[in-house]
Amino acid sequence: MEYVLEVSQAVFALALAPLVVGFVRWLKARMQNRRGAPPWQPYFELVKLFGKEVVVSQQASWLFRCVPYIVFASTLTVTFLVPFFFVPGPLDRVGDLLAVVYLLLLGTFFLALAGLDPGTAFGGMGSSREMTVAAIAEPTIAVAIFSLALGAGSTNLGRIVTQALGNPATAISPGHLLAFAALFIVALAETGRLPVDNPATHLELTMIHEAMILEYSGRYLALIEWAAALKFMIFLALLANLFVPWGVATDITPVALAVALIALLLKLGLLSLLIAIIETRVAKLRLFRVPELLGVSFVLALLAVTSSFLLR
Amino acid sequence: MNVALFSQLTTLGSSVVLLFGIVLLCRRSLHAYIEAFRWQSLVLTALLVVVGQFGDAPELYVVAVVFFALKVVFIPRYLERLAKRVGAEPESEPYVNITSSLVIAALLVLLAYAVMRPLVLASQLPTRGGLPLAMGLIFVGLFIVITRKKALTQVVGFLVLENGIALMAVLGTFGIPLIVELGVFLDVMMGFLVMQVFVYHIHGTFESIDVEQLNQLRH
Amino acid sequence: MNFILLLFPSLLSALLATLVRPYRVIIGWANAGLSLVSLGAALAFAVTILAGSEAPTFGPSELLRADSLSALLMVCVAAVATLALFFSPGLGRENQYDVAQLRRYHVFVNLFIFAMLLAVSANNVGIMWVAVEATTIFSAMVIPLALTKASVEASWKYILISSVGITLAFVGTVLAYFDFVALSGRTDNALNWPVLLSAAPRLHPEVMRLAFVFLLVGFGTKAGIAPMHTWLPDAHSEAPSPLSAMMSGVLLAVALYAITRWKVVVDAALGPAFSNQLLLLLGLFSVLVAAFSLVIQRNYKRMLAYSSIEHTGLICIGLGLGPLGVFAAFLHLVCHTAAKSMLFLLSGEVLHRYRSTELERVSGLLKVMPWTGALFMGGVLAIVGLPPFGLFISEFALIRAGFATGRPGLMAAVLALLAVGFVALLRHSNRMLYGAPPQGVTMGEGSRWRMAPLFVSVSVLVVLGLTLPAPLEALLNQVVKVVAK
Amino acid sequence: MFIAYGLGALAALVSARKSLGRGLVALGAIAGAGAGLALGATVIVTGVPFTLFVPELLPLGGGLALRLDSLGAFFLVVIGVGAIPAALYGAGYTAVYEDGRASLRLLGMMFNLFLLTMSLVTLADNVLTFLLMWEGMSLTSFFLVMTEAGEERTRNAGLWYIGMTHAGLVMLLAAFLLLTGGTGSGAFADLRSIAPSLTPAVRDIVFLLAFLGFGSKAGIVPLHVWLPRAHPAAPSHVSALMSGVMIKMGVYGLLRLTLDLLGGGPAWWGGLVLAVGVVSALLGVLYALMEHDLKRLLAFHSVENIGIILIGIGAGLMFHRYGLMPLAALGFIGGLYHVLNHATFKGLLFLGAGSVLHATHTCNMEEMGGLIKRMPWTALFFLIGAAAISALPPLNGFASEWLVFQSLLGGVNIPVPEVVVVMPVAVGLLALTSGLAAACFVKAFGITFLALPRSSEAAHAHESPFSMQCGMGLLAVACIGLGVAPFAVVPVLGGILAGLGGLPDTRAEFTYSVFLQTPGVFGQMSPTLLALGLLFLLGVVPSVMWLLRLNYRRRLSDSWGCGRVGQTARMEYTATAFAEPLKRVFAEIYRPMRELTVDFHPGSKYFVQSIEYRSEITPWFDQSLYRPFLESATFVAQQVRRLQAGSLHLYLLYIAVVLTLLLVVARWF
């Protein structure tokens, strides 16, 4: 039964991911007084891309063609380790937060290689920037979640959530707040959102993520886009469930699950709103200001983990 | 046999020997050096005889004979010939000028007295009075070797140094065992010969016996 | 009888070289052959000592005597002499000397060897002094084989400094003798070492202190202890290589031997503290001077000479460290003798090929002369104290002795200085061994078999590096018994 | 083992035909390493130490004493793991020296002797044996570094190497002799019994000396300066061994002395090791990022990984001090595991770099590119190595770093808060390090192997011979195996540590279960299942797409260049450009020297005629630490040289002065 739930969680996340992206876009459009595309627009785009033939650079190697699958698979693996609406899943023991962080890094690593593969200036530029961001962002995630792990006495996400459910008071400890801020900033950076990167831009010189995948098309692009959406989803879920775990089901009763589902959607909606507001309010940072922002978040995370080391 | 007289004589003799050493300091010409050295050796020979006489050490007579032959006759004559051969240019101004050399010599003798104090105390010999003077002569000889610039004058200084040791030996121990003494004489002679050979070499290769120019080998 | 076999051959060869004029190649070979005899005699002494028999003596009033200490030194001297004679100029191979020079060389080198052997086998310390003085005279005659300004200058400095120093040593001898006479009248064998030693406890301490200062400075000049070492680099760099090999390999050892002899007497008189202090002080200073003089060095023979000073300093430190240290010191002495003599002989080959003693003129040695280069490298690795060569072990033992006698500070300083010398030596020898050979240097080994004797040295070093043969260990232990009771 | 190595060395000497000689050398080395591996394995499994005592040799040090306990056995195994592929690889690689650039005989002999002495270091059981083997290892590796001594650069590197390592030996000698505390015996057993009786001050000095001494071999910052010099100079299979295995001997020595002989110490020991580890890790990877010489880059990464290992060990030492034995064991296990892993992937990477060098005759990444098409196997192996060193799951780098992280998190259990503060900082910086490492290896692999060749050499590169591929392949397999099956390794490591410095047998904590877990189940993880999951999904996704009959047509075309056609290598991103953003981020640490010279058209300054941009980075410790030291040494030397001024009178004066001084001393003091 748990296994079924576990798999359903993943499938649910996979299915919902494009919608969340679309929803954020839609919210943004509304705030900018545009009608904007409907939230489910991303599904159409995926279908279209899957239907198209792929054009591959003749300078690219076999690596270029493997990368989309690697990225998609690694991100999907992560979804199995992240609690969405049910804890503790049986697969929770398979990988803890370090596994999650490094699996995401795995995806980034290969995506960056793929960016270098066709030998265009844009690809290289994108990879360089992406890795710069990732090199500072990934550790921040690890450290931020460590501060929670210390509170919960485990590095396994499911267990952290369970513990937090056990004593909700921890949610408002200083360590948690700092960690939340840090993780939120990183989430923006990692998922290529403003003010770090502009998902809607088409000016290559300002692109990070988009520049890296510039050479991709057809089903490859579809996979990568979907994986990106999934990554976004994962980060939202982490933010939602690790810090405000309320509602997450611990026992397998239809009621609990229904409540959990609704709670999750609610939290996702709120977070999307928050992101949409930010994205409409702030302008994109100059590239070399980005590390400063990430540095801030890294320091925040460091403070968070230190405080939870000491206040434990 | 009159011990007091003996000690008088030896002290007198050793002071004369030292005096010649100091006289050496205030002379310039090589000839004067050699003369002073000859006289010093002569007095030393006499001293040897005296000690041999009073301190019933008969083998000292033998020593005296050899010493006379070597240091009064052979070496000075040889030095003269050498000086003629290499052109006896007078000793240019030494590193320390004469007056201050004399002062330093005096200080050295004082040091010798201070250093030799325990020996003087340790011994009951009638000749002990001369021991510090012998040490003083050794220091003076060393001083000459250090400050004089001509190869030949350095040789003379070295010989004075050896005289000092001979003096000390005869005063302190009435001569060292004969076989050693003979060995020492052998060394002295060979050493002297080798040195004069090198004086020739220096003169041959450097067209002068000024040691100052021997400063090519460094570090 | 054995003493005759030890001393006579070198005299005989000197005589031969004197009589036969002009010089003939056969003389060189005859001398080399004769030196083997004295080597055998020396080994025979070592054997008799190890057999546990009383130290044999010889001559009127026991003029000569061979205890374990003498035996050890005899073997070293005879071995190095043999090696050097086999490498001497005028053994058939082309050389830059004319017959007169060769004759002079062979006369005086053999006399030099005789003097050294006499010095280590003399029982009477006066005779010992005479012999050491004689070594100066004879070796000085050989240094300027080819009359150049440099060689004349070097030998003049050498003879004057050494003579002055040695004379001071004689002052020390006389002082000690004086004290002895003042105590127990004049006897003919008074200067015999055992007699002195037995009388020592009753001698006046303050007199002996003065005597030891004179002796240390005097023989120290000969041993190349800083700051009396100044003649050493000049003489070594200018002398014919076999002679430098003997001077650096054993002459210094002989001087150290003399110091050791007197140290024993003085220690018996006033306890080891005084002499140990002086030895440690001067030893450390020597190591310091040598190590830093190695850093900036332009001449490889001078480089080797300074390393000799460094090792002399080490041996002095060892002598000042009590029984353990003495053991290490004499082991070190043996190893250094083997290594340094080999290096100087090789440097002769290098000089003969490159026609220069300048470091920057010499490069690519390993390409130019593979065997010489390899041996040279081995020698350098040995003298900087790397395994598997004997000096690694002896230095280890020496440092350990220092720590065991509670002088960690001193040992730390020594280690640091050794490291400095290590890097400096390796830097220079790197430049010599590798790189592109300069123009106009004929490639290829001269005659390979001439190197054969040197493989003996190398194998000795390696054996001493991996193990300590029982006979040598026994001999060294007896030496320790003699030196530091 | 000894015989095999010995024969290998001998074969190198006598081998008539060069190819035959190379084969024999490799054979000897492989046989020897295999024997060592077997010996180590048996000791680990049975737990019965192997002892051999030869009193005839080294009598002064109390005989040649060999004793292989489980700790030494582990490192012997590491040597075997590193040596076999390297030897295999070397058989093919050394063919380039047949042109007489270097003596194959010397190379082969030293290679075997190097392995022999290194193996004996792990067996040594008394001080002299240890030091002898240690110095022998240094000397032989020095000769290996000097293989291409024709070049000035190599000689320089060799000198730096031997100098640093000898300085290290000096400190070790002092440390050990202090430890013997006057008593002659240097047997480790005696040291163990003496150590507790020493005063704390002495113990501290011993520890510091040993840390510096072993650190200079391990390459901790700032004693690492020889690594980036020596590794590029040495033949690649040798650098693989030196970087993968030899520097671990420093770790072995540190563990042996600190944990085994001294039996642990105050908290600041661990703290110091931890701090130095963190600094080494961070600086190592930062300087690696700025390197464009492939082998220098890898050398700096060795510094980084030594740092990670030391972090684990330092944490272990701290826990040991506070009696948290399971956590201490976890820290040490993390460190040791990383030792093993680093031996595999760093060896693999150096071999890969060697193949690239072999093919393109350059190590400068800016002249490479596109090699993945010409040398696919090398590229694949290098990619595996790069992923492993970037700690990407499910490869072995991840497993060991996970353990180190977990042990650091265990720091919360330390009762003293001011000590605890160290841990989170270490956690953060370690995380940062691994992130940067990933970036660095994207650069290393991407610039070297992907895109278009940047030079004709790269364009005409060729795949390396079979033996070299075998060498790399073995290590690649090892990387994967050690990555997916840590559950088989960790308990063994626990068993190895049992009893060292009072560490308990942790077989209860670390069981042979598929799930890696930490004491008190703080964290759980199963690389095995992760790997399976990844593979499964990698299979599922395409097959699903195939089932859905998606459009799987593919068209080849030119890369898009803003509508510009005809792409050239000039358009590609360079390594320098790739690293530029990070260079700006960490400019405080790099303090790069930048100069931009623009000369304008005489007419108007809007027309630029030429732009020249230079940027250099010189590590600060080079000029702020080593240069002053060398300069002062030279200064003293110049002063000392004045003694020998050439004036005879001066020399005589010395004698007189010394005489007078000593006389005064003797007379009145």
C-alpha cells in the first residue's frame, strides 16, 4: 500500500509540475494586467515538442543525446525521495537530503556538459553561469536542510517531516526561519527564476538556463523542460512540507490523504503566488551580482545550521 | 748547586728571548728580522746549555748542539740567501703599525701571565718564572705571522713561534723526550725547506712575495 | 712485524719513486700494489684486536701501539690510500702532468700516506704530533703539481695555517707533558698514551683545560673544524683529485683521531663535561658554516670540501655526546670516508673531462659519462644522508644519541642545518648530472673498468646502510670502550 | 611480494629488448601488487597480523621489523588497488620513452622499488624501519618524477619535491625520537607503552611535528606546493600512483602515530586536523578551478581530497577525545573510505589525462576539445572519474562524502558548545567544496573532450593502446563498484579500526545491510537502490516514449550561431572564460593580477586597434610563505660566505681569536 502511495506521489508530482509552472505564469500575467495563457498551457507545449522532430548539432557527441534522459531520470528519482502528501514513505530510507541534493547536482552537471557539447558560445556561457550558480546554490540547500535535520535528528526528509509534525513549535525557531529564507532564495536561483534568471527572456546574453539548452529541440527539449518544471515542483514541495508540514498525512486513511492533498495544493498555490509577486516586483540582477545574493543565502543557511547546532 | 742562581739565569734568559721577539716587531728590513731571530736562537741555545747544566739533563746538550746548528747557523743563512734571491724588499707597512704592535705585544704578554698562572702555581721548578714569558713569546710569534705581509717575514714569525715552544719545553720540562725532540727538529727543518720552496714559487708566479695578493680563492 | 708491513710499503714506494728517474708507469703500479700490503696489515691488526688480544706494541719504549681505535683508522687510511693510488695520475692513462711532476707526486704522496699511518699507529703522542705535522708538509708538496697562481696560493695558505695550528697543538702537548713531569718526574715513556692515561686522574685540572684548548684548536685546524677550516676548501679544490680524496677522506679523520686520543686523557683528568661542551660548540658552528656555504657555491670540488666540513662538525658533535654518540661518530667517520673519497676521485674524472671545476660548466654528466655520473649521484645521495647508504643510518644514530642524552634543542638545530645542506647539495648536483651537456665535451665513458674499485666503495656504503657487519660492530664497541668509558 | 617487485626491478635493469622490458616491469609490479593485495586482504579478513623480523638488517634500529596489522593492511590494499592498473597502463604508456628521452631501465627499476618501499612503509614496525622505507619511498618517487629530467621544469619540480619531503622527514625523525623519550628502543610496541607516560607538552610537540611531517607528504595547505609541480612533471602512471596512493601514506602515518601510538589526544588536535582539512579542501579546489593545465588541475584536486580525508579524521579525533566512539569510528571510516575512493578515481583521472597527453602531446586544456569523438573510451572513463570526484551518486565519491557529512553532523553530540561551532562551518565549506569541484570538472571534461578541437594535435588525436585502456577500465569499474556497494566496505573498515586507540568493534553499528546508516540512525541511504532506481528510470523513460509512438526522427545540422553559419573552434567557450565568473566571485582569495592594455586608433578613441588582456594568479603562500624563507636563507648564506674572504691574515686571525676566547673560557669559566 505504502509503495503504491509512494509511486502515486511521484506520478502526481510529475503530472502536476507543468501546471504549477503554468499557474505561476498565469498569475504573473494577471498581475501585469495581461490575460496571459491558461495555466495548462505548458501541457500543450510538451505535447507539441514531443511531436516534433529533433535537430541535433553535428558538432555534438553521443553525450548530447543521452543528457535529456539522464536529467529527466535523476530529477524523477528525486521525486521519489521527497514527501509530497504522505510520510514516511517506504522509499524514504533509500536516500536522504544529501542524496537529493547530489542527484539534482547530477542533473545540473550533465546539463552543463550538454551545453558545452555543441561548441557554441551561448552553450558554454550558459554552462559556465549555471555551474557558478549551482556551485554556490547546492551547498546552500544542503546546509539549510541540515539545520532542520539537526532539529529532527535525521537527515531523511520523511523523518524530518514526521518529527516536525510531532512538535509543530519547532517550525518557528530562528534556525527554521533563517533556513527557510536561504532555501527560498536558492529555490529561485536553482529553478531559473527572477531575479537570478528570467525564464521568459529570449535575449541570449542574459540567459543562464535557457542559454544552456539552446541547442535542444523536439522531445529532448520536452524532457528537459518537464524536468525543469519537476525540479521547480520539488523545491516548492520542500519549502512547503519541511517548514510548514501541517496537513501531511501520516496514516493511510482516505480522509487524511484528502486533507493532505488539499493542504499541499493550498501551500503550492500560496508559494506560487509569492513567487509571482516577487517576479513582477523585482528586476533581474546583473549576473555578477547574483553570487552576492547566493552568498547571502549561503551565510543565512550557515547561521541557521549553527544556531540549530547550538540551540539543540 | 745554586738553585736561586739557576732560576735567576733562566728567567733572565727567557726574558731576553722574549725581548728579541719584541725587537722583531719594531724592525722593518728583512735583514734585521733575520738578525734578531739569529740572536734569539743563540740565547735560547745558551739557555738550553744552562738548563742542561743545572737541571742535570745531559741530553739537552745534544739538543743544544742540534738547535744551534739548525737555528743559529743553517736557517738564518738560508734565509739570507733566500732574501737575496727574491730581492729583500723591506716590509711594507704591516696591518698594525709598530707602536700599536708594541702595545698589543705587551697586552699579549699580560694575557700570557694570566693564562699561565695555574702552571706556575702547579710547579715547584726553579725555572717556572720563565714559563709565562715563553707563552708570551708564542703569542707574539702568532701576532707576527698574522700581521706581517711578506711571505718571508711570516716564515720568520713562524720560527719565532717555534722558538717560543722550545723555550717553554726547556723551561717547563727540561726538554721533551729525545726521540720526540729529534722528530720535532726534523719537522722544523722540512717545514722550513718546504716553506722556502713555496716562497720561491710565490715569487715565481706572483713576481713578489707579498702575501696580500694571495686572495683569489674565495668562498 | 705487522707494524713493519703496515708502514714499510709506503716508505719503500716513496724510495722507489725517488730512485727511479725519470718516472715510469711501472712505478705507479708497483706503489699501488705495495699499498695493498699495508691494507692487508691494517686488516690483520683489526683481526687481532677483534680476537681480543692485548693491543700489540712495537719499538723502543713501545713507540708504536695499535688498539681498536688505531686499527679502525689504519684500515680507513690504508683502504683510501690504495683506492687513491689506483686512481693516481701516471698509471698509463693520458694525463696533464710531465714525468718530473709525476715523480714528485709519487714520492710525496707515499710519504704522506706513511705519515698518516704513522700518526694513527704511534703510541707516543709526541710522535703522533710529529707525524701529523709531517702530513701537512708532504701533502703541501703535492698540491701545486702544476704551478698555477691558484695552486700556489692554496698550498701556501694550507701550509701556513696548518703549521701554525699544529704548532699550537704542540703547545698543548708540552703543557700536558709539563703537568705530567711536575707530577711524576721525567720518564722516557712519559708521552706514551697509556702512561698518560693512567696518570691522568692525578693531573691538575686547570692545566689540562688549557692543554685541551690548545690541542683542540691545533688539531682542529687540521680536522677542518670551523672557523679554522679556511684552508680546506682552497686546498681541496686545487689539489690533484686522488690527494683531495685522501685529505678529505682520511686526513681529517686522522686529525679527529688525535683529538679523540687527547679527549680521553683530558676526560680522565677532569671529567667529560668540559671537552664535550667545546666539541659540541665547535661542531655545531662547523655544521652551520658548512651548510650555508653550500647554498651559494660555484665550484663542485669546493662544494665537496664544504660537505666534508659539515661531516667533520657532525663527528665532533657525536664525540661530544657520550658513548652512543661516539659509536655513531665513528660509524659516521667510516661511512664518510668511503663516500667522500669516492666522490673526490670521481670529481677528478669529471674535471679531466670537462676541464673545469665550475658548476655551471658541468651539466649532463649522466649523458656524458653514464657510469661516472651514476656513481657520482650515488655518492651525493650518500653524503646527504639518503638511504640505502650508510650515512643515513649513522646520522640517525647520531641524532638519536643527541635525543637520548637530552639535547633536543641542539639536535633540532643540527637537523635544520642538515636540511639546508641537503637541498643545496642536491640543487648543485642536479645541475651537474642532468641537462644538456655543453659543447665540445667528448661523450662516452673513458675506460669503464677503471671504475671497478669504486663499486667496492658503493657496496660498502650500501652494506653499511642496510646492516652492520658483526666485526665492524664489535670493533666500534671496543672503540667506544676505549674512548668513552 | 618482495620477490615479485625485486624481479620486476631486476628485469628493468637487464631487459635486453625494450618492449620486453616494459612487459616484465609491469608483470613484476602487478605480481607484487597482487601479492600485497592478497596479503592485506588475508590480514583484514582473518585479523591475524603478519609479522616478519630480521635482526640482521638495521641492527642499530633494533632490526628490520615488519608487522602488518589491519590498518596497515588496509593501506596495503589501497596500494594494490592503485598499483595494478597503473602498472598495466604503464606497460603501454612508457613506450613513448623508447626514443631515449629517458632511461627505461631506471624508470622501470624505480617504479618497482617505489612500490616495494611504499608497501613496506605500511608494514614497518619500528622507527628506523619506518623512516628508512619512508625515505626510500621519497627517493624512488623522486627519481620517477625526474624521469624527463631533460627539461628545466622537471628538475625544478624534483628539487621542490625532494626538498619538501626531506623537510617532512626531518620533522618525523624529531617527532619519533621525542616519542622514544631517550630510551633506545624504537619498536612501535614500546612507543605505545611509553606514550601515555610522556608529559602533555611533549605529546603536543610530537603531534605537531608529526602532523607537519606527514602533512608535507600528504600535501596539506600550505605544504602542498610540491604537488602541482611534481605531478605534471612525472609520467602519468606515476603521478596516478603518487597522487592516488603515495600521499595517502601521510594519512596512514598520521593515523598510526596519532591514534595508534599516541592513543588520541586533546580536542585541539582533532580541531587542528579538521581546520587544516577544511582549508586544504577549499583552497585546493579553488586553485584547481583556475588551472588550465590538466595535470596541475588534478594535482590541486588531490590537495582538495586530502582535505576531505583529513576532515573525516579530524572529526574522528575530536569524537574520540569526547568518548563518542561510534561517531569517532564513523569519522575515521569516512576518511579511510575516501582514501580508497580517491585512490581509484584520482588514479583513473590521471591515467585519463595521461592518455590525452599521450595523444595530443600537451596538457593545456585550451588546445584540446572534441576528443570524445577520437578517443571515446578514454572520454567515457574520464567522465566516470569526473563524476565520481564530483561526488555524484551513485559513484564512490558520493558514498564517502556522505559518511564524512554524517560524521560532521554527529558533532551536535559534543558536550562543549565552543567546540561544536567548528562543525557547521566545516559542513558548509565541505558542501561548498563539492559544489565547486563539480563546476571544475564540468570545465575539465567539457573543455577537454567536448565541442570542436582547438588545435591540430587535438584534431588528429588517436585512442590510446589497449593496455592503457585496461588500466583505466579497471579503475572505472572500481569507482562504480565502490560506489554502489558501500554496505560491503563500511563494516570492513569498522573492523579495521576496532581496537585502534581504544575504538570499539563497530560491527553492531555498521552492518552488512543494503542501507548505509549512521550510529543512532541519524541518516540512512542506499546507493545500491539509488543506482537501481536511476537505471530503471533511464530504461523506462525512453521505452515509454517509444511505446507512445513519439516522433523519433532526428536531423543533423549546424549549431545555431545567431544565424551565422560555419562554426569554428574560435567561437567556443574557453576554460579561462568558463572559470571567469567564479574567479570574480572569489577574487578576494585569488587576488588576480589583471592588466588590460587597449591601444586606440590615433584618430579617435572609438576605434580600438588592439586589446590585450592578461590575468595571472600566483598563490599567496608562494610569495608570502616560501619566498621570504628562501630569501632569508640566501641572505644568511651570503653573510656566511664572507668568512672565506680570501685573506690569509684574516684566516690566521680566526685561529688566534678562537684560541684566545677558548683560553679565557677554560681559564675563568
